Amino acid sequence: MDQRVEKKKHSLKERYAAMTGDLHWETTYQSMDEVFPYEQYEGIRIHQWDKFEDPFRLTMDAYWKLQGEKEKKLYAVIDAFAQNSGQFGVSDARYVNALKLFIQSFTQQTYYAHRSFAHLGRHFRGDALRVACQMQSADELRHFQNQTHAIANFNKYFNGLHNATHWFDHAWYLAAPKSFSEDAFSAGPFERLIAISFSFDYLLTKPLFVSTMSGAAHNGDLSSVTVGFSAQSDEARHMTLGLECVKFIVGQDPANLPIVQRWMDKWFWRGYRVMTLAAMMQDYMQPKRTTSWKQAWEMYVESTGEALFKELAQVGIRQPKGWAQACDGKDHISHQAWNAFYGYGDTTAFHTWVPEPSELDWLSKKYPDSFDRWYRPRLEHYAQLQKSGQRYTNKTLPMLCQTCQLPMFFTEPSGPRWIAYRETQHAGERFHFCSDHCEEIFSNEPEKYSQAGLPVHQILQGHCFKPEVNAAAPGFDPASAVLDYCQINQGYDNGEFKGSEDDTNFASWGGGQNPQEAQL
Amino acid sequence: MSVAAIGNYSVALRDTAEHFAQPLLYVGWDEHMMFAAPLTVPLSMATRFEDLVSKVLPALYGQHPEFAQINWNKVQWFRSADMFTPRMQGTLAEQGFGHKSVLRFRTPGLEGIHGSCG
């Protein structure tokens, strides 16, 4: 009798090789340089692409299966949250403003990451890295959709959520995240990989995701928490990819090290500046408080970063130049940002407010070295003004940093008494910066950054009015015309929280309680 | 460092003076961060310094509780980081200011809301 031949089952590694190996071949009709036109010009030299191994070796079928299961679970929770009117059960309507800023900035950046990785998934010569980038591209699109779907339920009940993509492109305060993403997108493929995978995903996203998700949980937003959980294993994969890429690139040629180090210096600082928004979200926009920004920074960036850079020292990489200053900033940036956004609250598509006295006490406790001395008196002054019916607003447009495009509200590294001003000349023009690191980024590539379309300057050049507007008409109100152009509904999306439509609606719906009780 | 690019890289500066109806002056009142950042003020460089002090600054900073207490004879003025003594009759242009210049002023004795630099 014939003996049955056992079908040999491939190991995961063999299976991966079988499924992906043929994706790469040496082209003959066209030169490889023409097929991969972006791979050389940044100066990075890769000699052995086959030495890069995708740390996950996911095949597409395994990928879809895994993601499909996560989607099913996630959407069951999102649906249940909506059906149970979970939006009325959040701690306080102020919480929704964290979601507004999230969808206006980070969700849009996620979409940019999707596009960016789709491009990377085409343009690296190595097939393993291309496959990993294609999967990250699909991940980022999924995360963008998940965030949008979860927040869509809130959009039925609250202002400031309906036009995030337009605001990302037009509102002045979103120029920081937008310029970050476009800066990365307009760089070469290797720089972009260091920018997004390593500097942002590996070094900086943890405090954003872990803390905002635990903040969402404490504030009763189970829908957003589940979005976070669903993304977490993908994020872990992105982080690992970032680290593996750094080691691979640096190991390929000694000339790569200084280039990668400069990109790390640059993108750590660019990412850190964008994180200012996350810092203020965490300390000011979550009514039920858990962890401070400072604690999150220490836990998820400072301590893990110290260990990481010890490991990377073996391949010659040192900490990014701005590291120490960024760590010092943990006592200050959330307060400086909220102070600025409170003053410019009329111009944003989310609400601002002075925290309640008990919340100020919490901040005092969490920031013993800075809050009472520098930041609490300002907020108490605003509260007093508001009591007397004069809510403070700053009517004059701020000066912006040429590189990070945030208002220049950051203070000197030596202490919080002085605003940091930096200035340089290029092509006969003056340029201004919020920090040494933003200035250095400019000075390394002045051709690129001297062209920035700073929103304040665009407004003053008259580029931010609707075409039918007549700026010469009597009684013309430029500030209001700019908000119109941004499609910010004045009196609804912007300004003070107290007495806003969100505030009064939420109260009249009996919000903030157990949703079942609220319906009775 | 030169530009790393795949082709010709042309630069179009968007913020040179000719793009604006009036040149920009950045103004900052040190140790008063109730105005969180310095301000961007479109202003003719033919403006006389005394008009800046008597008309422009009150419009920008008048709502600060310490503004009324400023002793203008004691104010320290800075063109970017350089301290200088302004001639009140002179124009901004005559005193070295141009498009995208920084004017900072310091008011000794006044340190913001309850001394917090707010």
C-alpha cells in the first residue's frame, strides 16, 4: 500500500518568505534607480536590503483576519455606546472638548500617516520594508476611520466636531500638527521613516494614546477607550518597526549615522512641540483627572527613553539634542498652552474655561514646582474677570514660530520668567523662533522653512477671507470674517464654555449622570 | 546645508514686506504673559515712537491691570535682544526697526499678576 505523504506545514518564517519573497525582483526594462527614484538623494546608503527583516512577518491573510476580528469587537462597543446614549454619561460636557481637539489634530495626522506610508510602501527597494509600510498604511487608515466613527456619535449632540478636516487645513492653531505632517510628507522616504516611525511613534505617542485613553475611561467615554485599545497592538508594531529601521539604516553604512542623528534631533523636537496640544488636553480638558502630563511624560517618555538611548548608544546614536529641555518642559508646557488658548479662545473650534477651584488644587498638587508660583494667579485673575462679566480675550494676533508654527508662548529653558525669542537672517529676511531647536531646524534647511505659510501672516495678507467679502465695507470685522472663512460657527463652536450651547444642552439633557437615570 | 531634493528647488518667500499692506512689528511686554505670546502688529515704520507709546501700546495691552501703573520714564526698550534708548520724536524706521522686527519692553517693578509674570 502506498504510504501517504504528510504535507509539510510551513513555519511562520517560511510562510512569510513564500508569501512575500516574490514581491521583489531586479528590473531589466527600466533601471532600478528609475523604478525607485527617491531612494538615493537623501544620502542614505543601503547595501544589503535583504538584511532587513520585518520584525512581525505578518502575511496579508493573517493581517486581515487579525484586524477583522478587532473591528468586530470595536464596532460592537461603539454601537452599544450610541444605543445607550453614552454621550450623556460622560463626566461633564467639557470633556467633549478633548475629543474636539483630538479629531481636529491627531486624527487628521493619522490620515496623513496613512497616505505617507502608502507612498513609502511603494518607494523602498527592500520588499520586507515595503510590506511593513503597506500594513502600517492600512493600520493608519483604520485608526483614522475608527476615531472618526467613535466621535461621530458625539457630533450629533455637540458643537465643534463637524468640520475637522476643513479646520485642520484652515484654522491657525492647527498649523502646528498640519505643518508637522506636511514637513514629514515633503521629506524623502528615509527621513519620513525616522520622523514618523521612530521619533513620533516610538518616542512620543505613548503618553498621547495611553493617557488620553485612560482619561477617556475615567470620564465615561468607553467608545474612545475601545478605539484606543483596538489600535494598541498596531501601535506596538509601528514602534518596533521604527526601532528596527533605525538600527538597520545605521548598520548599513557609517555615512548614515550623522544623517539619521540629525533627523532624530529634528523630528524629536518637531514631535515634542506638537505634543504641547496633548499636554494641555490632559491637564485641562479632562474634568475627571487621573494622571498629569508631567507624570505621563516621566512614565512613558523620560524613563523608557533613557533605557532606549542606552541601547542605541551601541550603534552610535545619542539622545536627541532637545531631550533635556523637553524633559524640563514637563512642568510648564500644558499651562503655557492653556493660558494661550484661553486668551485666543474666540478663534478656536473648541471651548476654553478656567478650571474649578478644586481642579486648580489638583494642578497645584501635581505641579508643586511651577503651578502656584507662575500659572495659578493668571487663571484666578481670569476667573475674577469673568465673574465681573468681562471674560478675558486677547484681540491681537500672536507672533508665531517660523518652524513649529505655534504662538511664541514658550519660555526660556533657564526659567519661566521670560518668553524665549530666537532670531536669524536668511535671504535678507528676518525669521523668528520659539527655541534653539526650532531655529536649528530652520538653519539646517532654510530654503524649506523660509517658505512656511504662517497662518497669522496669511490672515494679515488678506488670504483668509471668503471671496465675496468686501474688506473695504464700513463696519467690516476682520476677525469674524476669518472665522467665517474657517467655517467656525461663531457663538457655537468657539469661545467660553460656561453658558455655551454645549454647556446648557448637556445640563438640560441631565447629562453627567447615569444615562438610564437621565432618561427617567 | 544645501537642499536635498530630486530636482530643481525653487524658493518663494511668502512673508517679505511687499506681501503686506503694512510692515509687521512684533511686540512683547516682558514678564506679562497674560498676553501669552508677543503680538503681531501691522504698523507703518514711519510711526513716531511717542505715538507707539501713547496710541498703539494702550490698544494692545490696556486691559492688563498693571498697564496703567507703567512709569514710561523707567521702561527699558529692546530692539530684539539689544537694549536701546528710543527718541520719542523719532520714527521706528529711524531707530532701526523694519519689517518683522521685534520690539520688547520691560517695566521694572511690575512683574505681572501677583508677581507671577502673568
